[in-house]
Amino acid sequence: MSRATLFRSETGATAAEFALVVPLLILFLFGIIDVGRLMWELNQAEKATQMGVRYAVVSDPVASVINTDFVGDFSIPGGDPVPSDVFEKAVCDNAACEVSGEATSDHDSTAFGNIVSWMQRFDGRVQPANVTVTYTNVGLGYSGNPTGPDVSPLTTVEVSGLSFSPIILFGGTLPLPSVRASLTMEDGECSVTGDCNGSN
């Protein structure tokens, strides 16, 4: 075959075009798989957060400030709501609770661990360092409540710091957005048992 005939030949054109298209097709296919995996992992994190806050509002609070006797300790008249300058919110991670307001709080590590353990049933990636529990005074409850805590806070459980490993990044990771869920703690453990550590 002469050189001129070889240059005019089109017998390998299909194979060359296929070789150019295949990498893009594989990348597109793995992209579709990664989007499905990403949605699955986000859904797992959301479900774990929802179940975590459900557990948190019916079990012992992580922040002991929830069980404070605001009548005896802060001289708030019985029947009055607890003002936000006394207790605004408590933000608890796996080590401590930070309280806004005059009130102080201990950290119940057992209660925190129980919330995280329950969340891990729905998403095994969740670790204590990924979880934050926040109790916000939204005006529910009243000081001197004889059947439960003086404050029925809005309880929020947040999961952050999780990551996603797409196939197309070949071992790289992407951070997942934080996920949170909130419920009011009107039926907390203190309300159910009537035992508020002797505060009421």
C-alpha cells in the first residue's frame, strides 16, 4: 500500500472516534453513580439527625441547665417564663455545654453518648465530634413548673463535618453540608418521670 493510499484510508476512523468518546462516556456514567451515592449519604445524615432530635427531646438533656430550679436559684416568680437574659441557649458538643445568659450548666456525657449511639443506627459515619445539641429558650414553659422543667426549649441536633468520596475524584473527598433538625422539648424525660433532679 502506498503512502498516499494509507493517508486517504478511513478504515480506522470509527475506532479512533470510539477511543475519544469512551473516556467521556465512562466519566459521565461514574458521575451519575456519584450523584446517586451523594443523595443517599445526604439522606442518611438527614434521617440520623431527625432521629437524633426525636431521641433528645424524650431523654435526659445533655445540658443540666434544663433542670434548673429558676424560682429558687434565680428568684423568678412562679408561673413566669424564664427570661432570655437568665437562660437564652445552651450549645453542647461532645465535651462541654456553652450557655448564653446568667445560668450555668454541666454536661451529661452519658446523655450525649446515648443520642449519638441512636443516630449511628441510621448513619454509621456519625461520630461524637460531628454532633452538636442546642437547647434554645423560646419562651415555652414557666418557672416553678411542678411536672417538668421550667423551660421547654427548642432542641436542635446538628450533624457537620461529614465528607463524601466521589469515584471520579479517585480518592479525593468533598465536604457534605451541615444537616439539622429541631423539635420542642415539651415531653422531655424530666416531664415524663416528674423527676427533675429535685428542682421542682
